[in-house]
Amino acid sequence: MHPELPDLMTVVEITEPGGPEKLAPARRPLPRPAPGEVLIKVVAAGVNRPDCLQRQGGYPPPPGASDIPGLEVAGVIVALGNGVDGWMIGDEVCALLTGGGYAEYCTAPVPQCLPIPAGLTLQQAAALPETFFTVWSNVFDRARLQPGETLLIHGGASGIGTTAIQLARALGSRVFVTVGGGEKVQPCLDLGAERVIDYRAEDFVQVVKETTGNRGVDVILDMVGGDYVQRNLSALAVEGRLVFIAFLRGARVELNLAPVMMKRLTITGSTLRARPIEHKAPIAAALRKTVWPLLASGAIRPLIDRIFPLTEAAAAHALMESNRHIGKLLLQVG
């Protein structure tokens, strides 16, 4: 560790399971990078739904991960663990974490680090890792979305949704989304969605069938679960794929499997945080090869709703849980 680095740092920790008020600033020792890791002086950190779930006590960190919330950051490398190649002290980087992002400093495994795309600020880059890793892994790896196919995204105005809209459109697919509220319709259209369905006023199954000539969509990205599951099966085309990344309306459902058999559907899903580094490294490589040039060209851009100071993480969580935001929420750290 460089002698100029401080011994202590400011973090935001979860004092006990509960509401946003259970997030509080604290002082912690600086983490030390293990072999194959870098130490990052954080400039900005992303706020994500799993952070809220962890704060509520429903998503504990994997073994060995920091108990501090925060799954993505951008900043400057200030120390290297043993065996680190390809990065130098002073390099700007964004990184996917298993925890520890709500802090002035954090460590990250080298395979989960990516350079800042040309033309993006560090704040913009902090909005990339969690959503782009998640969307790429689920929509393009697991669900195998192809150019010319149609994707339906639930929660289209969320950080995941705004990322998925842009990536799918940039790679040649048609995109439909659902949103909750008329104020979220135009932003999704502006990002490239062909049809935005306000689920408070319209039935997404009916709209999908009408818009596709009763064919249905090829892929659905679902973070809702619950009563959406059977309706998703109705909205899928023959050989369609349904991929789950969350279940805001519940994980347990009673399911009629007949549509799965009749339409030869695939149901899949994944989590990201607990997967080993060797599973995340190929995702990072694919993003760097295919998606980072799209960011550098300006073809896609992270949509940021609001940036809060690190010590106001509780306010950021309250806004996220209100569902009033469009795009990403960030914490300004450095």
C-alpha cells in the first residue's frame, strides 16, 4: 500500500435490516487488494435494486464479499495486488463488484474491470457495470436474442430497462417495453423502444399480440415475476425465451405448462453477484469487444436520473423504491 493512502475511509453501511434510514456513514479501514485485484479510489458508485434488497435483509453478500453495499463503481486505480497485469496506478476504470462500492475506496478483481469508454465521464461509467453485465448475460447469452427478433422488457424505465432498450436496438432487434406511468413513455421511445406499454392503462399481452399480428415476441426480460409469469407465456412467440432477473411481485407462482410445450418455450434466468470471477470474465470480454465501441461512438449512452452525495445514500434508496426515477441513480464519492 502506498504510504500516501489514508488508513481510514468513509463508507455507507447498513446498521441493521430495514428501510433507507438504516443506511449510515461510518469510518472503516482501507481495504487491501488481494492477488489479482486492484484498489480503486472511487469517484462514483451505482445504486441498484439488489442494494435495497440487501439493506432490507433479503440479499446477503456472498461469502468473502464486503458487507458494504454497492455493486459497481468508477474511479482511479491507486494500488495493485500481486500478479496484476494490464493495469497501472493512475488508470481510470469502472468495475463490477460483489459489494463495497458505497465507499471512498474499494477493491475489484482484474477480470471485472473495464476501461472508461471514450467520451464518457467517470460518473457515466459508474452507471455501466451492473446493468450492462446483467443485460448482456441474460438477454444475449442466456436468451440468445438475435438481430431482427423482438424483445419485451418489463420495467423499461429502470436502469436495466434503459440499458436493454439501447443494446437491443443497437444490435438490430425490435423492442417493446412496459412502464408504470405516462411520464415514462417518451423517454423509452427516445431511447429506441418501438412500443411503450403503460401497464396501469393497457394489457401488455393484448398490445403485444396486436402489434405483432398475434405472433408474440421472441424474448421477454422479466424482473416482475408473480402474476406476470403466465401472462408472459401468452405473450411469447413459438420458440420464445423468457428470462428472469428478479421477482418484484413474488418468486412463487402456479403455472400452466401447456403453453411451454405447445410453443416450445424456454424459461431461464440467472443471478450475477455470487457467480465466480471466471464466469464474469467472459461477460466483461464480450462487453469490451461489442458494447464498448457502441458507447465510444455515442450510439448508446447510460441514462442517469440523479446523482446523490455518498452520505445521502438513504435518499437515493428512497427514490429508487418510489419507482419515480428513469434510468440510473448514482452516488458521488470523490
